[in-house]
Amino acid sequence: MNDIKILSFLLLGFLLFLFLSTFIKILKEYERGVVFMLGRFWRVKGPGLVILIPFVQVMTRIELRTMVMDVPTQDVISKDNISTRVNAVVYFKVVDPQRAVIQVANFIDATGQLAQTTLRSVLGEHELDEMLSQREELNSRLRKILDEQTDCWGIKVTQVEIKDIDIDESMRRAIAKQAEAERDRRAKVIHADGELQAAEKLRQASEILSLSPSAIQLRYLDTLNNIAGDKSSTIVFPLPMDILNKLTGTEVK
């Protein structure tokens, strides 16, 4: 008999606990509760202890911490008709629990679907080179668009990051060849520019030397000195007539 009473008390206590847990809630610091009374919005409560009126009030628990969502890989056709596969990550949080519950059925799924369509539409407006070189600008634009569109749901998109941009192997080889051709072009341009500068310096030097015959003679003698220092056994060189005239003291025609 005593055993039956004990079991009855335990069962009653368990049922009472279940009943109280249904209408007594404890919300953490980063949680809020959207309370409805008889189907109508009443107020946002929390954090701490929240007591609901049995059978009259119900509560939806909302988390305010920043959430991280991986956007699945999307097939994107760039503006220059190159097929790419792009994925991203979105950081967002609830700033208005009331709108996050009332304005959209599931704000997490809705934000994810919106992020996928926005990623495809925005990247499709750019060429592949822009996707690879202007990632920061694209991240900023994606964040701004998502933030504006989710504002009516009480959602704040804080950051969007494009993680990977994958292309076919054949396209990678084509891009590598293009980069190699660009490097060769730059090398030729630099070489040609160097030749042009050298020719200009030589022209300026010849103009300066033409104004001073003695400078030409000194340059000639310096060249002879350099040739004499070579290991060649035989040296043949022209002798300017003006130098010969000065050496012999006569005029040679």
C-alpha cells in the first residue's frame, strides 16, 4: 500500500513538473521570448524568468546571437559566359524578435534562400576577372543587398564572405596561358622601353660630343686604352685625320 502511495506521489510530482515547465520559462541573456496572448502579439520578454498564463499565453523563443550560415555552392554564369561554382558564408542576427516571428515563417530558411538567389544574381553581373580581383567590393555589395531585403524581417546581416570560386580545369589552363602571355608582353614592353631610353641617352651624348672635338679625341683614346688591355695579339683601328695632323704637325689630306 505504501509503495502505491509513493508511486502516486512521484507520478503526481512528475506531472506537476511537466505542467509548470510548460508555463514557466527561463531565458538566457542572449534569448528573448515573443509572447502571444490568445493568438495576438502581447510583448517581448526576457532575459530571466518568464511566467505564462496557462492555456492563454504561448511563447516563441528567439536567439539574439550572431548566426553563421553556409551558403551552398551555386552555379553561376559570369558576364563573360564562364561557368563557375561559388559558395559563401553569411553572418546575421535578429535585432527585432517581434518581426522575426510575425513577418516570416522561418527567418533562418528565408535568409538562406535569399542569400543563394542574391549570390547568383550579383555575381552574374560581373566578369570572372572581377570576381577574383574585386572580392571585397562584391562582399560589401552582397551584404548591403541582403541587409536591405531582410530588414523587414528584423534581421541584420553583418557580413558576407565569398569563400571559393571554382572553375573547370580547361578554363584554368586557359587563364594560365593568358597570364603567361601577359607576362611576356610586359617583359617585351619593358625591354623596348629600356632600348628607347638607351637610344635617347646615346643621342644626347653624341650631341654633347659633337660640340667639343677634344672630348671626341679623349673618348677615342679611352677606347684605344680599353682595346689595348684586351688579350688580342693584333689590333686594327682607324686613326682620325685631325689627331694625325696634331701628331705630325702637318696637314694630311
